[in-house]
Amino acid sequence: MTEQMNKIRLPVLAQDASLVRYLSEIRKFPMLSEEEEHSLAMKWYTEQDLKSAQQLVTSHLRLVAKIAMQYKGYGLPMNDIISEGTVGLMIAVKKYDPYKGYRLATYAMWWIKAQIQDYVLKSWSMVKMGTSAAQKKLFFNLKKIRNRLTHLNQGRLPSDEADIIAKELNVPKSDVVEMSNRFSHYETSLNDSAYSEEGAEVLDTIAEPSDNQEVLLLESSEMEFKKKKLAQAMETLNDREQEIIRERKLKENPTTLEVLSKRFKVSNERIRQIEEKAMQKLQAAVAVVA
């Protein structure tokens, strides 16, 4: 973050501050139209106009809060999670290129989530078992998948659900069960009291009903952005690598190594090596696109 960005004045979210009060304060900052956002972004991009950057940041603080609430169940102070998300937002504003053609919110989501996830992973002692890409995927997707499988997402994880999750995320069933047990210690409800404000519920403080369409649009934009990034990254692979990745990673029911080895007339191990190398190339290409 540049020294100039550090001069931006934001609402303070101290450790002993009321979360409800903070959320109420950031709602006072107006949302920007696409034209207003583009104009401010151009001033910051071309002139390093600090007031423009500040407006871009403050108008997206509600987005940070909404994303931060998705990480409420990890047993970490919500104030810290929101603060980390805000750092991610400021990084996004600093790097945002208005000539790319997508909205700031779509781009900022990636940086906000990345900053929060990095904080969560560093804070949890359990992440010693979660250094691989597969384990990180399990860490951040377990509860989402459980919610999809059942509305009674309480207590011990049923064996059949553990089997489904392990298969979907390509991790051992024992890892799924162990991580689920650890999460159950921190599980909380969005109906819990929002800190010191009696009668207030966290869920009520996040967004107004009128924000629903905005959230749907942001989610749609995020999905389109992901597809665009993947398509651009896939162009860095040769034809064989592209086909293997599509068959092994992008199909609902992945093709086996044996089937692909017969198709390409090479060994199973050779297919696995090509897949691994192609994934490394994809990850590097995605990082450049971002």
C-alpha cells in the first residue's frame, strides 16, 4: 500500500467498538453510479487524486462488511475480519484499472476475500494440516457444502455427508470429519446478539432488502469475471493440456486417468504429470490476469 493510500480517513472499528454502530456509520456513505465510479477511478488512476480514492473506498465499505460476515463462524473477532477486508479493499482501489471495463466491486471482491482468508488461515492453529490447495479448499468450503446438503447443519457430521464432501473436494474423509468437528466448536448463528446492542441481530445490520438485487448482480459479475480469467488462462496451455484439464477438472464427473491414458496412448502416470504441470501453468496465468 502506498503512503498516499494510508492517508485515507475511514470510520474507526476499534476492538471495543460496537459492530452495529460501525455498520450504521458506513451505511451513510452513498453508493456510486457506474458513471460516478468511473469518473472517480479515472481521477485516482491518472492524477492520484486522494479524495477520489477515499470516495471509492468508503462507498464500498458495505461490500467489505457483507463479505466479512461470511467468515463469522471461524471464531475470530469480527472487528479484525472487517479490518482485514478493508485493507484488501484499499489494495484493490490502488491497483484498479478503470480501462479494463469491469466495476470496482467485481475486482475488489477478490482482494477482500484474499486478505480475509489469509488472516483466517494465519490465525487458526489447525491450519498446520491445511497447507495444501485441497485442504484450503476444504477449510473454506466445508460449511457451504453442508448447508447445501441439509438444513439441519448442527452437531456431528453424518457419515454419508462426509463421503459426499470428501468426494466433491477430493480430500480424505477423515480430514472432512476432523475439520467439521473443529468447526462445531465455533459454530454461531446469524441470529446471535450483535455484540453489546440489545435486541439487534447481526443479520439485520448487514443489508437492506433493496440491496438484494445489488448482491445478485455482484455475484453474477464475479462469476463472469471468474469465467473470463479461466478462459484467458486456458489459452496458455497446449491442446493436449487443455483437454486433460477439461476432462479432469471441469467436468462434473471427471474422466479417469486410465481412460485418458488410452486416448493419448501414454501411461496413467504421464497423464497425471501433464495434469499437474498444466495446473501449475494455469495458476501462474490466473495470477497474471488478476
